Amino acid sequence: MTSCVTVVYGYLGSVPAALYVAGKYVLQLPAPGLIQLGCLVGYSLALFLPAASLSTSHELAWPALLGAGTASSVFLLRSLQPVVSPHDGSVSV
């Protein structure tokens, strides 16, 4: 269980920073700020609540964490799609 918590907190800390660096410096986009990305990742962590109830069983802990991480990543990508997809030359933040 301790390693699952480490993965979740590592995800919480590293994903907003990685998204900010990728958007600002690699893709050269007027990306959302680090605080906004942190809030978005925080909202995506709501998907970990059902996974936490499943992880009471040792056999379901890692599959539940993997499923919640995948769903959280899909949520983030879909939420950031309007920022990174060039549709009419304007970027909405």
C-alpha cells in the first residue's frame, strides 16, 4: 500500500511540472500556468477515489491504480486538447 501512495503523490507532483515544461518550452505554446495545471491534475485525481475503495484487496490494488491512472491521463489529455490543437490559429487558455 505504501508504494501505491508513493506512485499517486509522485504523479501529483510530476505531471503538472512536466506538462508545464512541455507546453512552455518544448511546444512553444502559451500553456496554462503551473497553478492551473496543478488544479486540473487535482480534479483528475477524483478518479482515484473509487480505486482507493478497490485497493483494500491486495489483488486489486495495482489494477485499480493502473485503471485510475489511465482514466486520469485521458481526462488530462482531453482537457488540454483545445490548448494544443491548432484549429483556427487562435489558442484558448
